[in-house]
Amino acid sequence: MPKMKTEPPAPPSVVPGWAGTGILAVLWTGLPVAFGGAVLLLLEPLGDFLRQNLPLGWAIYLGAFTLGAGFGLVPTYALSLLGGWVFGPIAGTAGALLGCAGASAIGYGISRRISQASLAQLASRHPKARAVYQDLVLSGTGRSTVLVAVLRLPPQSPFALTNLIMGAAAVPFRAFLMGTLAGMAPRTVIAAVFASAGAATGAKSLQEFLSSGPGWPTLALGFAAMVLSLTIVTWLGKSALSRMRSAGPPEPRPTDPPIAPPDPEPAGTVPPP
């Protein structure tokens, strides 16, 4: 009696890990909006609390930044404004950048834990997604760092969601962290300097500073500086990426996770009509 040929099981229609990734995406979209507004409304009372002991307040601020932004609760722009408002342009910027580094590491770790590198599995099914994945993850540390920095540069780039995407894609951590700091630096510096300028006028809130004489000119100057810095850094990043691409793909590393091509149809099977 001839043996019956069995067809291989069809791949699952839902990529493993996408349920948790979707839940995180919803939470990390809504929560920062609510808590960011609360930080701005409570800027003066929070500032008074942190100013009671500046060294201890700076440490509390750094820990709150790392945990609040790392767990996707508070947006970095609100915390950067708080740092500049309380600690001035230098200490405020330093605390905000260190907070960004710690928070991005936490968000990356959470995403890797929950998503289980689900973007890698998705990329193996779609050619366009595979091309983006290879450029972001498998193209070497230098190219990945520049690409992460360019993705981080726009002010509208959501911090928590970007952590989620980078962790789900399993971007090399060193490239992710360096690119995050480079991309977050311009807007972080501008936010801290703007808030410190407002606090120096004796204003009780950012709204009061904006309604006073120097408020709007300072905001316009900061916005112009941000646009200029973003334009320059984006151009430098794209130029670096173009040079890297023209040099050809780097040699594959033993630690690079391979992307398996789609499974071919086994010989002898009849395609469905």
C-alpha cells in the first residue's frame, strides 16, 4: 500500500510575541500623554521638592527619569523640562541625558522580554520588512548606530514606542544605546536650556514664562536652534549612511542572527487551487 504524502503544517498566521507587543504599544502611547501633562502642571511643586536638597534632589530626579520614562509612563520632553527648570542648563541636561540612557535600556529590556524578537520573525515573511530589518539590525554597529540616531532625532519621535520597536527588532544594544544618546541630545539640550531660562526669570510655571516678555522670543529662538540642529545632524546621518551603503555590506559576524528564507514547498506536493 503506497504511503500517503502529508503536507507540512502551515506557519502560524500570528507571529509569536505580537500580543504583548501590541499591549505595550497601546500603553506606551496613552500613558506618556497623561503623565507628561501632569508633570508640566506640577512643575513648580515638583521643583520646590527637588530644590530642598539639590544633590539628593538630582539623584531622585535621575532615578525618577530612568524609571518613569523606562517603563513608558512619562515622556522625556516633560522630564527634560523639569531638569532644566530645577537644576539649570548644565546639571539639568546631564541628568536628562543620563536618564534617557537608563530609560532606553529599561524599555529595550522590557521589549526584548515581551516581544521575543517578533519583528525578526515578521521580517522573514515579507521582503520589504526584511530589507529594513537587515539595514537596521544586520548591517554592522556603525550603520545601525547612525540609523537609530536618525530615527531618534525628530521631536515627534515617541521615546517609549521607539524603545519598543528597537527591542522587538533585537537591534544590537550598543548601537541602540549610542544612537539613542546621539539622537536625543539636541532636543534634550534645548528643552533643558529653555526651562532653565524660564526659571531664571522667577516665573512660577512655563505658562507664566511664556506669557511674560522673554518667553515667546526664547521659545522661538529655541525652536529655530532645534530645527537647525536637526537639519544638520539629519544631513550628516544620511550622508554617513550613504557612504556606508556605497561601501557595501559588512562581513557577517558569527553572532548575527540569521533570517531564514521562507520555507520552500516540498517536492511532490500539489499547490492548492
